[in-house]
Amino acid sequence: MNLLNEAQQQQLKEISKYLVQVRQEQSIRIEEVAAKTHIRLYFLQALDAGKFAELPEPVYIQGFIRRYADILGLDGQALANSFTVNPPPIESPNNPPKSESKPNIRIPLFIPYLGLLAVAAIALIYILNPKLISQSLAKKQASTVTKTQQTKPPAKKPNSVVTNPQPATPSPIATSLTNSQTVTPSPTANGNLAVTLELQGKSWLQVKADGKTEFIGELSKGERRTWTAKKQLTVRSGNAGAVLVSVNEQPAKPLGINGVVKEVTYTPEVISQ
């Protein structure tokens, strides 16, 4: 039975692909990982193959990821944290949000008795004084007549002919939405590609320049690193929303969404002389 939602499956797919890639680069067999992590080989094979329906609850999957990554020399805790165990519930007509539980309020027993005594006293006053009853009925009838007059629709005015209607001016919001701009990064003076990463939060990273792994590890908030390549430079992040990317000194943009594993490959633009 599949215990994962779509967001968790997408995260687990990216993490599984990354673990398999690192394990194969280090020439480590899956049986060795099972022996060192004490995880059942059946679960590791299902994780590598993307058969997530055969895995247990998400909290156990998170533990598998942490131990699996630690064996490969990665930051297992950071990689495990990139997998959401308890995602926020999605509100839908078939799944309405749960109403907040109301606190239990105890009402002392003497309060209802006081209310009954007050009602009985008022009823007794009306019974002993019929004049109050007639006045109350007259007030109710007057209020009913007033409400009826207020709710009566106004008389319709004769149809008027409008000449020379003014054309509607477009909304400034709609106009701004139609404006779009495409920014193409320009190469550096020597034709190489320069990618600068600035961390807005904690995230593990893998950087490859021209097919060679230049960095694997975790960077903290405020750290800034720059890598260069001639043909292509690939950046993989376990928390894409925390990484700002600047290509060839252009304005920095987020790599992706918070909590999502994402990989992006950058290539320099070829300019003919």
C-alpha cells in the first residue's frame, strides 16, 4: 500500500536517484550498504528501483535515507531532512479542514436555576399585568410593518438611452501581467562559465564542473562559493529554495522551491567572432 503523497514521492525519487549515483561512483554494492546499515536488502532495493509502495511509513524511510547517506560519506541528517515526513494536509471538498476543538466549559448548576427563576418571574409579571402583554404585541406589529416597508423594492425608473459610451480602459494589473522579459546570461571574457552560489539557509550541495565532482557537502546560511567550468557546470541541492544562483555575475535567482531536491546544469553561451 502506498503511504506517500505526490510531493513525498517526488522528493523520494530525487533522493533515491542521487544515492544510487553516488553509490555507483564509489563502486559500492547494495549488499554492502545493507550489511553496514542493518537495513533489509528488500527495502534498499525497493528504494533504488523507485518501488515506493513497498516501503514502510515515511518516518522509517527518513531513517533509511540518513543511514544510507552516512555510509556513502554524505551528510545523512541533512539529506534525510529534505524528505518531508508529515506534509501539511491539502484542503479539498472531500477533505474539509478539521474544526478547532472547543474547550470544555463547566457551568455551575446554580446558573441554570437562576435563569429559570428569572423566566418564571417575567412570565408571572405578564400574567398579573395584561396591559404589558398588549403593549408587547403592539410593538411587535409595528416592527413587522417597518421591516416590510424597508424590504419593499423601489419603483423601477423608465429605461434611459445611453449615447456615446466611453471605451473601457484596460486594467493596470492586466497590463503588467502581459509584460515579460527573457534574460540570457552572457559569457565571461575568456568564454568560461562562472556560477556563484549564496546560501539563504542550510542545504547540502553537489557541484560538478565538466563532469568532475568539485564539491559534495553542506553549506550554511550566509556562505558564498564560486565555481567555473569550460563546457558545463551542474548544481544539485537538497533544499533548492535556500540557494541563490548567479551565472556570470548576473542577478541571483533561487535554484528552486524550499525543501525540494533539484539539479540544474548550466552551459556557456557560444558567441561567434
